[in-house]
Amino acid sequence: QVHRLRSVDNLFVVVQEFKDYQFKENKEDALKDLEDLVKKLPWTDPLKVWELNNSLKKKKTKRKKHNLQSTASKEKLNDDGEDEGADQKDGSEQEDSAQNTAGVEPAGGQDREKTQGNEEDDNEQSDAKDELQAGCGSETKAGDSKTGEGEAKVLRFRVTCNRAGDKHSFTSNEAARDFGGAVQEHFQWKADMTNFDVEVLLNIHNNEVVVGIALTEESLHRRNITHFGPTTLRSTLAYGMLRLCDPQPTDIIIDPMCGTGAIPIEGATEWPGCYHIAGDNNPQAVKRAANNICSLLKKNENKESSTPLGIPLDIIQWDICNLPLRTGSVDIIVTDMPFGKRIGSKKKNWDLYPACLMEMGRICTPGTGRAVLLTQDKKCFAKALSRLGHIWRRGQTVWVNVGGLHAAVYLLKRT
């Protein structure tokens, strides 16, 4: 359930939190204190949670493998011999990707299965089925033996330190190095920066220190986007923005500056009862967004369902200041506006922002329409909004960190 949270980037279990940790002024003393801290921390319960999390991930992987194998065998029985090889190859490739996403190494049996799949073109269906079962059996054994070996092995770990604040006498690298050394000494684990089993987190924010163990291998924001642009928005932030405007079934939601389509794709996935329209003036961005939609459709097809459904989303190339939409026809507008750094410029924003807000006001339903807009160019936005107070009323403002930039999400209500 926790892994299904849509607005969370990373999950970790807290070992211990220190609200007001007193760092020594001398660098050596401060780092020595961090080393000594390792022995005092209550590691037992957090490590149990980590083990439980790992076992759940393994179960999920096994279930995925089983589903993919059963669909592959069904396809084998239904199709002609010539197609069998291709289907089998697809099935095993899907297994590879499913396993890798869960962080389990592909079992040796799969490569063997893949080659079998290619050689089966002229075989009888019954032979093909027997070979598939043999492949599955050998794969399971390989997987089991690997798991057995893994349990006997010494755990590999790394320490990641995130530090914020200017009153520390040490760098994040130094803290991670010394804290990691103490962890290694305490548990007798093996340090490995890339192929690690356990990631220990040391988060230092001014005088606040949180030690944790990571439960996610990569950030959960990498879920829908496969084709990235220069300023692709995180799916987690896109979800938060959409949720802020409380979409209701049958609402028409548009993103007039969609870029790679992170917001509308997240919207169509999480609010399928609404209709989503995305657009951008840049043909390259529209192409990337279209590719991301195709990837999502393929992903949905791979899931076990008798009728793979489409998604309620369209993408169009258009001009933000002259949208091809009827006046008052849109319920919600959610968009990431150009910050004027990587795309556009601060100077251009002085003309663009008022024109955007005016056009958005035209297409938005008076009285009930709302807009959620993200920008880092707060001064320009505030000025543009003050000029258009007769169209938009400012509701809530949420401050967010976008790639190290201090940005704001504005919730506006249509008057």
C-alpha cells in the first residue's frame, strides 16, 4: 500500500530522528560523534521492516513472472508454430524487465528459454509446450539457488548523506564516508556504491539529523515517463498539482504547456473519469508526449486484462495565447509554466504570463473553473495576476523545490 502512494518520491524507514543534534565545531570531533552514533542507534526493528519490504518485493516479482509465463504458454497453445518463437521471446524479455525493476537479477534459465524460443519455429505445439515447462522448471531452480546464495552472502551497503545548512564543519561526502565506515565496522557488511543491498540514509538539515534505511531502489517519480525533455516534471509533483484542484468525474482538464506530458499522463492514469487534453507549441515536445502516451498504452496492454483500454487523453500542437477551445468549456487547467531559465527567458515571461492567464481565463468555466500553475518566476506571476484580478482569484500557494529551485504552485479560482 505504501509503495502505491502517488506523491512520494522515496520511501525509507527511520532508524532514529534527532530534532536538535549539537554538532561540534571542530570537523574531526563532529565526524567522530557521527561514527559513535552508529553503535547507539536502534537498528533491529528498522532492519526487520527492510527485510519485510524486500520479501514483499520478491513475492511481487514471482507473481509477475508467473503471470507472464502463463500468458506465454497460452499464446503458444493458441498460435501457429511460426509465431511461437517470437511470442516466447517477448515473454522472456518481459520477465527480464519485470525482474530488473524489482531489483532481482535475471535467473540463468531465462537466457536458455530465449534461445529455445528462437529454435522452436518448426516444432510441434506439444513439443513447444514441453520445452516451455522445462524452461520454467530450470528457471525456478536457478532462482531458488540464487536466493539461497544471497542469504548466505554478506550484505552489501552504501551510505547516502543529504546535507543542508551552512553551519556544518564537514561536507556530505565526509559525513557519508565516516558514518559508512562505522556502519561497516558495526555490522561487518561490505561497502558497495553500485550493487548494494542496503542503503543507509543520513539526512542532515541544519541541526536536525535523521538516520534511515531506504525501501525504494529508485525514486517513485519515474513511473510514466520514458521520453524526457529538458524540463520534465516529476510524476509525483504532477500528481500533487492535480490533486490540489480536486478533479471530479467528467471534468475536462487541460495542460496548455504540457512539455513531455507528465501532468496529463498522470491525470489520465489516476483520474480516468475525467477527460484530459494536452498541448504545446513545440513540435518536439508534442512528439515526446505522444511517445510517452504510446509507452503507457503498451504498458497497459502488457497487464493482464481481456480488453486493453485506451486512456482519456489527447495531445495537440497549439499556441497558448490562441487556444482552439470554446470559451468557458474547460473545468480545470493544470500546467508547469516556463521558469525563464532552461526554456524561454524572464524577459519574455513579462509578456507571456499575462497573455497566458488571459487566454486561460477565457476557456475556463466562470464560477467553478480552477487553475493550478507552477512557476519559479514568482515576481512576474504576481504582477500578471494583479492585472487580471477580475478574472482570477488567488486561493492557495504551495512552495515546492523543483530541481533545487524554490518554486510555487498557485491555486487560482475563476471569478
